[in-house]
Amino acid sequence: MRKEHVREITRDVFDLADRIREVDDEYRLYYNFDHERYEVRKRGEIAITWTEPLSAAMIVKLRETHVRRRTELLREIERAEAQAERDAETRRKERIGASIEDFMSAAWRKS
């Protein structure tokens, strides 16, 4: 297995290398030359990858996905799943209603 060509970015025009540490002191910004992308790593593990030009949007993404928000993220996922279930149930009821209407219309015409 070959080693990736990755270099840590310690200074940049937008001070993002410093600002990511505000989200988590262990975060570090790198550029991966093999994959042509930025990577935010913590203890060597990739937290996020970024293929767009560096911007404050990276900080927003880090804040949204940081472990401190885990409980909130889980709640958001649960709410989305519950809404999807409600929507699916509504669609099922609508299909059943349409089928009943079709059946009744056909029965009415036969009489």
C-alpha cells in the first residue's frame, strides 16, 4: 500500500486552519495531492473532505457534523424518518382510497 501525498496547511488567506480548531482543538487542515482535495483530520482520521475552494462553508459543515451535535443530529434523523413514514402512510391511504373509488364506480356502472 502506497503512502498518500498529504501536506498540512497551517496558514491560509482565510485563517481556516486556525478557525477549524475553534470547532475542535484536535482538527487539522490538510491538502491531499493524490485526490486533489482538502481534508480535515482529527488524530490522523479524516473528519470531512472538501473538494471546493476553501471558504467559511467548510467551518459551517464542521460545526454541523461535529460530535458535540450528535444528539441533535440523531433527533433530526429520527424526525426525518418519522416524517417519511407518515408520508408513506398518507400515500398508501390515497392509493387505497383511489382503488375503492374505482371499484365502487365499476360496481355502480354494472348495476
